[in-house]
Amino acid sequence: MKRKYLYLICLIVFIVMVTIILVLTKDKEEPKPIVTDYAIHKDFILVDHGVDGMSEDNLEEKSKMHVITSYEEYAQLFSSDVIKEDDFKDNNYFLLHLQYSGCNEYDVFPTDYEIKDDTVNITIKYKRKCGLCAPEHDFYLLKVDKKITNLKSNLDYILVSSEECDNDVVYKPLVYLYPEKEIDVYIKLANADKITTSYPKYINGWNVKAYPDGRLIDTNTNRELYGLYWEGKNYHSKVTNEGFIVKGEDTISFLEEKLSILGLTERESNEFIIYWLPKLENNKYNYIRFESIEEINKYMPLEITPRPDTLIRVYMVYKPLDEYIDVKEPKLNTLVRTGFTVVEWGGAKITN
């Protein structure tokens, strides 16, 4: 009888010990590592993300700085305490400003760099998804030798992956306003039922305070903007006997030339090209046509109060081609900017 109880006690002790071991093992189980195809370079220190609470002047100052040479300069620009005063004894810091659309571009990281003579060459990798919204800003500091007080930057953006987006969409019409003086402006998209996405949120129009330098203040939220963004459905454009046939590898030079003719500034052209380049440059050929103001107004009339002196609307439609086709190249007309100027650009892929 005693032996029977002894066996029972041993069995209970064994079960308890196994249970304890299992619990402890589970608690110590290592999480599976997240594998990514690239990551931020360890030498770049992220010191500020976003622009909330930051004045436009401060942002412009940050954008223009190249090398920060003292802790006092650093403290004037950033509230972050990532960098300490002692860090400046033997080092200066190169300032890298990355601007991107958080709704369209993500995993935007500096992944490599090389300092050669007076230039720092930086590789930026990013991924692309569908949609677009207001820009986001990241500021990085790269430790450099104390004797370096100025550096030019050369940024090489590399697209890692891109989503296949809905083709039946007018992508990224972005509206810029340039009044001659500070004014209140009301903007209405007459076919608002076609809008699928907007920023700021489109509710019976946009009310903004516009400044000559292009800055906008949304009077509903008091947020500072640089443009008004919307996307819309049902844009059924077609290939016609007029247009341009452009090799994918020639996309940049083609757009730089044509956008200048159409009246876009360097900044506006830069933003246009950055957005459309990944969709165009890897195709063998592209049929490209810039729609007439009559076609654009038919799809989405734009009503602006007060009425602008100059209105430039650039809508590019394109279709990837495997073979060259003959079309007649149209003559593009240039609008001279005078007075209160409004500029809008966007585009769509031809799907038929």
C-alpha cells in the first residue's frame, strides 16, 4: 500500500515539474525576427519626424542647412535630445532632409552613403503604394569630421517595390495657388461626386488662405499646406492619332522639356516627375498625351473665387506600349503666368 502511494506521489511530482518546464520554456520563447530587404543605415540618426508644431520658417531653415557645426545650432533647430553637447567636440553633423508622401511612399530610408571630396552621395530606398496625401518630413543627422563645415548632397532614390494600383482613376490632381497678395480663396470641384480621395477632406469645397509664396492655410483646421489634393474615378481617355511616343528610358528628359513648355515651375515639374517616373520609365514605350483644357474642364470643372488671372491645368494620360506606333505630335501651348496664378496637374493610365 505504501509503495502504491509512493508511485502516486512521484507521478504528481513529475506532472508538476513538466508543467513548470513547459511554462518557463514558453515564456522564454524567442520571437521570430522580422526579415526586411533593407533597413536604415546605422550611421544616420533620425532626430525629427513630421512638421507638427514647426513653423514654415523653421522648416525652410532646416531644409537649407547642410552641416550643423555646434550644439547651439542643433538646439535652435530641434527639440530632440538625441545629440548631446559633447558629441560636437570632435564631430559635426550633416543634415539630411527627406520629404515624401506618407500615403504613397513608405519605408523611406537612407541605406548607404559615401563622402567624396565636397559631396555626400546617399542612397535612399523606398516602396510605393496607391494613394497620396500631404508631405511628411524626416530629418537625419550623419556624423562627419569636425573639419567638414559644408557638404553638397547627391540623393539617389531607388524604388524597391510598387503596388499595382486601380487603373480607372485620375491620379494625384494637385492644386497650387499663387496670389499676388495674401487672400482668402474658395475652390470648388464641380463634379464632386467623382471624388474618391481628398486632402484636406473635400466638403462642399475648400476654403483656404493663400500666400504669394504658395503656402496655404486650411481655414477649417488651421493646418499649413502646399497644395490641395484629390483623386477621382471614371476617367476614360483613349489613344488618339495625336500624342507622343516616348521610350521609357527617355521619360525624364521628355517630361522636363514638355512640363516647362506647359508652364510648370521647377518644383512643380519635380513633384510631377517623382510621382509618374516609376509608372513610365520601365515600359519599353509610352503613348503620352496632354489633354486639352476643354477635355479637363468637361471631366472636372474647377471653380475658383476670386477668379485667377492665369489657370494652368496639366493632365497627362499614358499607355504602356511594347512596340512603337506612329502618331502626330501636337504643338503644346505655353501660358504666361500673370497675376493670381493657379496650377493643377494630374493624370491617368489609358486602359482600353
